[in-house]
Amino acid sequence: MKKIAVVCVVLVFILTSCQKNKEEEKYIKYEDSLKVVLSRKKLTLDPMKHNDLISGYASTAIYDTLFRIDEEGYIDYLIAKNHDYTTDRILNIEIHRGIKFHDGSSLTAEDVKASLERSRKEKSVSKLFEAIEHISVIDDYNLTIITKMPYAPLIGNLTHNGSSIMPKKIIENKEFDKNIGSGPYKFKSMYYDRTILEKNNRYFLKDERSDWKYLEFNVVTDSDKRQGYILDGKYDINLNVKPYQIRKLEDLDELELLKVKTSNINYLVINNTRKFLNDVNFRKALNYGINKEEVNRIAIKGIGETLKSVTPSNILGYNEDVNYKYDVKKAKEYLEKTEYEGEELTFLVSGEEKYNTAQVIKSNLKDIGINVKIASEEIEQYRKNLNIGQYDIGLLSWTTGKDPDRYFTPLFHSDSVGIQNKARYSNPEVDYLIEAGITTIDKEERESIYGELHRKVMDSAPLVPLYSKDTIISGKKYDYSKAFIEDGDIYFNLIRKIEKK
């Protein structure tokens, strides 16, 4: 019994010491650190377990992909050194020699294969890689990817964070919490609202090694406190400047205020399976009845592009052939064709910006005779209800790359219902066109297909496109010219110190 008591005391001591160390870790001050402040509490560093922009900021710093998007929006090599197609289904990839993972092991084609095979299985990102039929390793630095059919978006999808390369042994042992990649930063620690990464001094792209020894992500949920910490020097970069703060910051000489255009859409999602909402006439009434210009002006102070279709205007195949201009009379005409008699709809939101947007939309809809009740929820419950379809209408955003399939497959294909297709929209004609766009290699033919997709989807009105929002970032006087990418990624290692004269 005495031995048992001693063991218990030792265990309690060890657990208490570990907890104390983690508490102390929260307050350690790291010199030569680029300190970034975020608006959200929970970061998911495993790139195949998330599909959100903020977690992507951190995981992109830890992990590299085969290809990447450069500062001008074009696809460029990263881990991959060269590629060619044997046929329209067989992609050959050569990777760079000499790349090391953070644990010192060499990155080989076996690691690439294991990583992409995991990407195919993980629910958050699997839709991007389901066209892959087989991956063959030729030697340590060459592999072949065979797709089930000609698949035009493949290389674009291989720039996605969800195709990040990690060691094969990590995947086999399911040791994903070790966060071992080959990127410009190594994982050091995470404590609730603070994540610390350390410079990878062996990063294979020598010219892209960080100017700082550490990279910190700190969470401050209050918008004014977040910006106040930038002004008093506690943090260096605020990745989420609110629209109302812009005017106050524009004339400050000690601050950089950056407007970054990203490939995103913000939209009113409609549960197409609910009563009234399953009637296209009701959904068209919503589209005509919302003043998108007013939403843009009031909710985000006009810092984005008002959308006239389901993608931003810089996407292949974009057109405005079906365009719901604000028209109260038309909205009422479509509403009269439905069985709606004033029943209250639940309008699901989370966060300040979405709540402000919802207030504008609620007022618009009241003008055409539709009653809504705004239900503001914590982010996790909000996401859960959207995923299982427990809502009538809500507000969502989607940030992705420039290939049109990155919009149409996740948001509108019937196979994506319950994943990213929160509207629960299903249309066999749209599914057919999406699949045709995926398998068509010729650019002009693809453009024609996606033009028709714009028309079909907009005519079905499964959601209401609102705006494409620019990201506003404030920070100290650094060189940010190569760091911010149009698809939403940020390469923190490419932010450069400016030598004082």
C-alpha cells in the first residue's frame, strides 16, 4: 500500500509540474518574434483536418505543398520541381532533392504518396482529391498520379493546404499532433490562445527563410483591443481590421494599412429542403428582395465587390446573364406565387459582422413581407446547425483558389450536401455540368461550360450572393509585397524587415 501511495504522489507531482510548465509557457516572451494577432480562439494545425482560412495561416507556415500560388495569382512549383502529362489522366511529378522535414528526415516521393492518400480520405478536404485513382512511386524523387478521368483542376488542387506533405511515418503512427512538416517554420508550442512557431533554419528555399526567429499567433477576440495592441507595439500584425476602423487608421504614418483582394464570396445560404425555401419562387423573392449594395455599404463599409453571380468576377466562365438586381416589386411578385403566409424564418448568424449584415437583410425582407428572427450562436454550435440543416437561412463565406471548380463542386454538387453544400442544393443538370467542367481540359470549352453553370445555378437561386470582401490588414512598417496571396494564403516567411536609414 505504501508503494501505491508513493506512486500516486509522484504522478500527481508530474501532472502538476506539466500543468505549471504549460501555464508558464503562456507568458514566455520570445525575442525576435513576428507577433500576429487573430480574431478566433481555436486553431487547427493539421492541414487535412480543417478547411478554414485562419487555421490555414498557421498550417501553411508549417507545411509545404507540391505547388503553390505566387503573389500574382499563378500556380508555381514548391516541393515539386517539374511536371508533365503522359496522357490527360497521367501526371508525372519530379520533386526537389535535399528537402528535410523538421525532424531531420528526408522528404521523398513515398511521403508525398502517403500524404495525398490521406488527403483522399479526410472528410474536410477529400472532395478535392477524390478524382485520384492511383499514385505510383517511381523512385525517391519521382511519382505518377493517375486520375479516374481527365481532371483539369488537379494541379490547382495540389496548391491547397489540404494536400500538405508530411512524413509517411507520422501518418502511419497517427502522430499528427507533432505537427512535423517541411515548411519555413517548425511547431514549438500551443497554449489555448497562443501558438508559437520557430524559424526553420534548414528550409530548402534559402532566400525564403524568415527574417524572424519566431512566429507567434495570439488570439484577441475584441476588435478594438486587437487594433489597440498593434498601435501600442505589443503585436506586429492584425489580420482582421474591421471596416469601421479603417478611417481612423488611414492617416497614421507609423502603420501600414493593406487591402488584400481575395477569391471569396459572402452569401446568404438558404436551406433548400425547408418548407417555402424549397420553392424556387420563394428563393427568387429573397434574391430580388435583398439590397446587396446596401448590405455591402452598411455591413462592411464598401470594402468589397458587390456580387452579381455565385463567384467573384475574376473566375473562369463568370457571367451576369442571370442577375437579380434589387427590385421590391419583382420580389413581391415571386412571393405571391408561393404558399408563404407570413411565417417566421430562423436567420442563423455568428459574430459581429454577420449580425450587422443580418440586420440589414432582415429590414429588406420585412419590406417585401418576409418575417425573420435572427438567432446569434457561438461559432461551434452555428457550424453544427448549418452542417445538419437545422436552420432556414444563414450567412456564410467561402474563400478558395481561382479554378471555378473550387466553387461549384463544394457549394453546388449534390455529393457535397452535408459537407460544404450547406444549402443542401441538388440539381442533376448542375451535377452533370460540374462533372463536365472537371473532365474538360481545353480552356475555351471549360469557359463555356462554367458560363452555362453560372446561368443554371443563378436561375435556381439556391443562395443569395452578397459581396466579395477584401481583407484589411494593419501592421508595422515592413515589406509585405510578396507575402499576401489572392487565394487567401499568407506567406509570413516572405514578410521582410526594413532597414532603418
